[in-house]
Amino acid sequence: MSSGYIWQPTESTNRSLKFPKVIDGLPDELLVEIIKWSLDDPDTSPGILRISLLNRRFRFIALNTPSLWTKVPRIGGEFYKSFIKRSKGRPLDVTIKIKESYNPYEIEELDSILSSTSTERWRTVIILCAREYIITNEKFVEQRISPLTALHKLRKLKLPSLETLRYSLYGPVAVSYSCFYESEGSLQVTRDWEAPKLKNMTIEGLIPFPFAKTMDSITDVTINVDGAYTEDIQFVNRTTNHFLISVPSIKSLRLIVTSPIVDKNVYDDLPVGYRKNRIDSNSRTSSADGDDNYPTQVANESKLTHDSLYEHLTMGEDIYTSENIDNEAKRLAERNDIKLVNRLENVAMDSLCFIPARLDKLKYLEFDLDPLYDIYNLIPAYLRLSTPNVEELVFKINIPRGKRVYTLGSKTKWGGFTIEDVNLVLKYLLLNNKQHIFSGSRLPNLKHLFISVDECNDYSRGGTKCLKCLLNLSRT
């Protein structure tokens, strides 16, 4: 590209805007590449508007290079219109930052921006929303509109050029999950999207919602629910399983999860042998802290075996199929009670959580867990996934992303897990032949296994032996 512009150094009243001769001598094409490189990092980028104000040469280059105006950092006002005009028809990477509140004019403008004629060029969409904004409260006085209204506006977008989506709820949870859950329906912004070219999808801070229609175009999915909630949430609940059913063609699946045990009832329902391991490790931790309130033994303890763990976690249930949905629909229709028909969607979701997600095209599977995550949540979740063609499995336990203390009742604390726990999950569930839903090996085509475990408690007598078993497993 040649701009046809011959740069002539001029005196500037502001000496800070004068550049060394070596920069003045660079061709326009190289400067464009340097500017593009600086714009690629959203954390350090000065933004194209600032760059265009450096001096006359940079402004000339910026205003005459449409590709520099394709990353739209926010929507609304003359700012957005400038990017639309100067990008000259090129695909756009758009960031939508949900505000704490809106006025009627802003909502009207949002409707205009989200029209099909405006969104047809969107190649990448990033939706960012502070979690604290979502909770409905009384501060939205007259003439101010809740951010949930803005999120609702995103629900039926037509995005013919969309290839990449990142949907992120960020920030601390200031209220209980039950309050958060009340607003959950408004978070389903992607459910009815028309995005036939969507390939890459990243969901952060919330459980993903299923698409209304099967999305065969999606090949790469990252689900990051790390530290999203204050209460315990299973690794893959019914919503996530339903989501995976709606994206059957994915080739890469990455799951980043922190889900500590915080409910005493959940803790008490664990297998006796597992509880004993937890108490032993917690007792050693508490002794160092001078806390004498930890129990030292569990009555009626029994050896934790693979079979007993299976029986406990699957609860001996038969696996339901889609026939349950049809049968329930017929039953409600026969009773001719319109009030009961409203239950059908919930019944369908309950049944769908038992229908396995068949991910036959999946090649790469990654579990990225925090040491505070209850690793045994992987077991009932993974039983609902069919992944026969996975070639690379990555299993990581990272250093805690946040120093947190989770209380179990009044006298116990969650102290992480042991190498033995990791060994049990990997050896008997991810790689074994004994199945609950599917027959044969879970990962018959596995070629590469990567295991990384940081800050794992090892208070069991067989800890070293289990670690060696893990290493041997990774070589097979």
C-alpha cells in the first residue's frame, strides 16, 4: 500500500510530538503494521483515536487506512459511527460493554445499532457485563432502565458474518446465587441468534445456555465458570449438557472450573472413604492452625472402591431418553390442564440432562481446575459425554486463582484434594473400559495425555505411590 503522501518534517509547537528521524524515515506500510500490532493488545493499546492524534502524519495514515478502524471498542454515539464510516465495509470486531443503567434515548439507539443492516459486518462480538449490574434492585428510578433490558435486546441478533464470540460476566458476586438465578433468563442472549458462520465461542462467568437450533458451525468452545458463584454448582449441570447437545460438531472443548464444596449437606453425602480422606487432610491443616474443632474419625468407615464410588455418584438411576419428554407431554395433554403444560419445558430439560452429549468430532479435551474444585464433580458430568475420538487430553490442577476459605458447616473446612483423588478420577473414569452409558473405552483414540497438578494435598499414606501411578498412566 502506498498512500501517495510524502512526509515532510515540520516544526511542532509541542516538542513531545517530534519523532526521531529513524521513525520519520519509515515507510507508511511499515508504520501501518506497527500500529496494527499495537492495537492487537486490548490491555495496552492506546486506541486508534489516540494514535491518530499523535501528529499530522499519523493522522493521515490512520484516516486513510480502513483496516485500522475494524476493532470497535464500544457501541453508541458518534464514536461508533466513526468506526462504521472509516472501516469502509470491512468486517468488524465489536465490543459491547453493558452499562449499569440506560436512559430511553440510549435504548432507542441500541435498537438501531442492533438492526440487521448494522450487524451484518460483525465478525467478532465481545459482550462484557459486570455481574453486580445484573441483580435487579430498586435503584432504577424513573427514566433509568435496567441493564437486563439491554441484554434482552441482544437475544435475536442476525449475524451472518460472525465467526468468534466471547460472552463474559466479570467481577465479584455481591449477592447470593439464588438472587443471581432470578435474572438468569435475561442472560440467554445467544439462544436465538442466527450466526451460520460462528466457529469459536468463549463463555466466562456463567453456565452456557443451549441454542434454540443445532449449531453445527461451532468447532471451538471454552467454558470458564471459575469462581463465578458463591454456592456450589456441579461441573456440568443440565443446562451445560443441553448446550453441548446443541453444538455437536465441536473439535476442541476447554473447561475451566472452580466449584468448591460449601454446603455441609453435600459434604455429608460423599462416600465415607472420601469424607475420611477430607477429614484427615483437614485435621492436619487445622492442627497447624491451632484449631481443635475438626473431627478425627468417621464412624462406619469403609474402603473407597471404584464400584462403590460409581454406585454412590450414579445413585443407581436408569438413564432416561427423549421418550420421557414425549410421555410427559402425552400425560399432560390427556389431563387437559393448561396450567400443567407450563411444566413441560422443565420436564424436557430434566430429561435432556440424562441424554448423553455425543461429541463424535471432538479431538481436544481440556480440564483446567482450581485445587479448591471438588474433583469428584467430574464423575457424574463426564458420564454424560460421548467423546470416542478425542486424541489429546489435558488435565490441569492450577495454583489457586484466588486465596479463598470455604467453610463446611461450623467445624470443618475444605482443604483441597489429594493425589489419590486425581488418580481415581483419571484411572477409573477418563480412561477405563467400564462404562455406565457407553460401551468400550472412553477414549479409544487417545494419543496425547498431559497432566499438570499444582498445590495438591498429599496426606494419604499412599500419596507417593499414587503419584507414581499417575505418571505411569500418562505414559500409557
